[in-house]
Amino acid sequence: MIRFKTTISGGIIKGRTWRSRFFIRFELLIIYLFLLSIPSQSQTMVIEADSQYEFAGVLMQQGQFVRAAEEFQRFVFFFPEDKRVPEARLKAARAFLAAGHFQQALKEAGKLTGSGYSKTITANAYFLISQCYQRLNSPTQAIATLHNLATLMQEPAINDQVYYRIGWIYMDQGDWTRAREAFDRISSAQRATMSIDPILADLSQAGNLPRKSPALAGTLSIIPGAGQLYCQRYQDALIAFGINAGLIWAAWESFDEGHEALGAVISFVALGFYMGNIYGAIGDAHKFNRRQAQAFIETMHRRYPVEQNFSYFRHQGQETFRAGLSLKIRF
């Protein structure tokens, strides 16, 4: 330790260490007393169930779907005894679905498929799971989920919604026969409300859609470009004819002038383009048929908006419960 010497009234006090220690201890005491006073001066933030739920709903309305889902999850975590917990889980799943987070939506909705929930909540959860599978390009799983719901519920109103949605899934796949079978299973009580008879009448026209035969397109392509011409691909037909005709002529000239090696190479290339012309025509026929089917499906969706018949499940079970719960967090 370093000691300092100071002269006072002619005397020397050796070492001011005792004064340094006194001031240090005094400062530490002041700091300690200040720290003890902090909790008494802090404020308490109170998170109420109603405020948390409403905040999540506002975020949902604003299109901030991920934040809304997280706030609904926070509501479930903080207020697990609140009667709105199932509805909050369902809304969290819907928010994740709207945000394109399909796996998270599946996880949230899956928590509502067990026992202990109302039929409305369970049905909505199954429907949402089916939508997730559709968005994940798994229509088979989407349909299986809906069949499971119909088996579980045995409720006419719910089953009508199930087969209505199954019909549209088959419709979107271009499977007109199975779509018709699903729509036909809807009860007579709901057929008028869901416009089933007009849908079936329009669906009967699907068999009259213009089509191109892939086999005929390939056969016609024996003459380069004829298959594309049949599929109404006029520019492709001209290109196919020009390239193949040019290569055949070049090969002929090469052989005629005695350039057998060059002629063989050009003939090999010409054969590749010729076979490509045939396969291309077959592919064009399939594309033509898909375009016609897609145009028909889009017309059906415009004429009969699918969601207009889902009001039963969209508006049921939306009662607001005020449990009087709150959570205090001290900072």
C-alpha cells in the first residue's frame, strides 16, 4: 500500500489509510441503500387477458400474421385457464396459415383435434389442417383429413361442409367424376344454399372441353411440325419444320457430295431433332388439355366462391369470455 505524508501544525500524520477506508465504506453504504430502494420504486406492468387477446386480434386485422400468431400463443401460455384458449389456438393456426407457415399452422391446429373441445372448434381445426395439406401440395392427405372428420363427427351440417370441400379439392385436381360424387353426397337441406345443382350442371360440361389427343399429335409429327400445328402451336410448328427440313437437306447434300462422315454426323443430329419434334408434340397436347381444364376450374371458382359456404364454421364459437384473469410482471 502507498502511504502519503502530510504536515499539520508542524506535525506529521503518517498514513491517511484510515481516512480512505472510511470514505470507501461510506460510499459503499450509500450505493447499497440506493440498490435496496430500487424494487420499491419500480412499476408493475399488468397484462390482462382481454387486452392480450384484443391486441393479437388487432395484429391479425392489420395483416401482421406472424406477430398475431405469436401473441395468441402468448395468450395461451399466460392464461391457460381462460375459456378463449381453444379459440386463441385456432386463430394462431389461421394466422400461421395466412403467413405461409404451414407446418406451424399444422402444429397449432393439431392441438385441437383431441377430446374435450367443442364440435365447432374441432371441425375448424380439421378443416384448417386440410387447408394446410392443400397448400403443401398434398391433396390426398387433405381429403383423408376431411374423411376422418366426417367419421368422427357424424354431424349432418359438418358432413355437408366436408363433402363440399372434398368436391372442390377433386375439382382443382381436374377429377370431375370424384368431384361430382362428393357434391352428390351433400344433403338435400343444404343443396340450395350451397348451389349444388348449378355446380353439378356446370360440372357436366367439363366432359365437353376442347381436347387434343397426345397419340394423334405424336402420329402427325411423322411430318415435322404437323403435331404442333394440330395443337395450335403455330410458331413451334414452323420452327420444327424448318429445323428438321434443313438438317435433312444438309445430310442429303453431304452424302451426295461424298462426305459420308459429315453426312453421318448431321443425320445423327437430325434424328435427335426429329424425335424431339415427336415428343414435343405429345407434350404440347398435354399442355393444351391442362390449360383448358385450368381455365374451366378458374371459371367455376369465380362463379361459385368456395368460402361463401363456410360461414357456419367461421362465425360459430366466437363468443367473448371475460375470465377476469391478469398477469403481473415485475421489472
